[in-house]
Amino acid sequence: MGGVHATARIGARGDGRGGTSLPVLESDGPLALRRTRGAASEARVMLVGAMSGPLGGDRFAVEADVGGGARLRVGSAAATIALPGQTKEGARYEVRLTVADRGELHWLPEPLISVKGSDLSVVTRVDLDSGARLVLREEQVLGRVGEEPGRLGSRLVVRIAGRVVLDQELTCGPGAPGGWDGPAVLAGHRAVGQLLLVRPEFAERPMEPRILAEHACVMPLAGPAALVTAVAPDGLRLRRVLDEALAEWDIR
């Protein structure tokens, strides 16, 4: 099997003084992790791509484990660009997130761009304790300007206290099931994104389902969570919709 195999790991723990320590910060190959200046109680980490990719045949993974009382914010320095490789084998990118009771994670990477000729499968698995808090943003852009996309498959699985509250999958581009670009899915748009919010208080006061913008809506999930889903003509307008949702709920 060709390609680069790499796994980066982050471990965040409460330091007992109201702050957050990072006992685990392991970079690997093209996945470089850098701690940046954070708030008093929050640690911040930036994911920096040390080389192009993922390319065909690559296997990348990023893991973040947040303990009780810890607060972690993870972003990325630039968009992730899925590129065609020298082999016909597809690439795979896995994200594994774990948050304990009283822990909080903001997972806010830059968009993923699917380039013509690429073939990438992205799987994000989230396991939360009942008192955990999460903000997770996913943004996918199909092709660069004036370019057809590659094949992009994405799956998001979320468990709260061991119970699955969300398991959804979308495949776009050449070879995807028919209808992905039709009115029931992307309706001709080239950017799709979602914002997952998990808050213990949603168990008592769940969000109401409603339309947020012309092509965006919020839906409560079967747990203390809500999902914002949006499509847009491009990544810039998609980000604007998701940022407005966060601002509305005063989540920073």
C-alpha cells in the first residue's frame, strides 16, 4: 500500500488551577501541531500542514482527547486540499474526538477543498460524556474556482454517553450515487457545511427547528445537541452563514 501514513495526537487536561495543560501534543509527518496563545482557561492548538496532501494512497488521522475541566480550541493554519496522487488508490482522513464530563472542545478547522482527480474519504467520530460541551465545524468545497471536484466522501458519527445521536454520510463528485448535485442535496451549490453544537442545557431547553438563511437550517438532535446544515455557492458565503449562527448563540 502506497502513500504516507501519519497520526497526530492532542491530549488536554485540567491543570487544577482553572487552566488547561497539554500533556500530549504529538505531530507526525505532514501533520504538525503548534500550541498558540490561548485564553486563561483555554488551550489553543493549530494544525499546520508540513507538506501537500492528502494525496491518493495517504492515510491521515488526528486524535484529540479532552479531560474533565479542560477547554481546548483546535484550528488549522490553512485549508486542507485533497489532491490526486500517483496511484489510483483513494486517500483517507480520520478525525477522532473524545471529550469527558465537564470538558469542552471547539473543533474549528479551515475548509476541505476537493480538487479534480482526487479521491478522499473523511470520517469524523466523536465520543462525548453526558456533561461534555462541543462546537464542531465542517466545511467542504467541491473544486477550486472554475474546476470540477474530485470524489469526496464524508461521514460524521456522534455518540453522547454511549448513544448514537448522529450518523450521516454524504458522497459527492465523480462516481458518487446519483442525485448528489440535485435539488434534494446540493442543488447545484459547491460548498456544504455543518455546525454541531453540544450543550448539557439543551437537554432541558432544546433548540427549535427553523430556517437560518436561504439555504441553512438548524435541527435539534435526539440528545443535548443541535445541528446547523448549510449549502452555498462558495466557501466564503458558507463560512459567513456558520459564523452568523455562532454569533447568534454567543459562542466564541
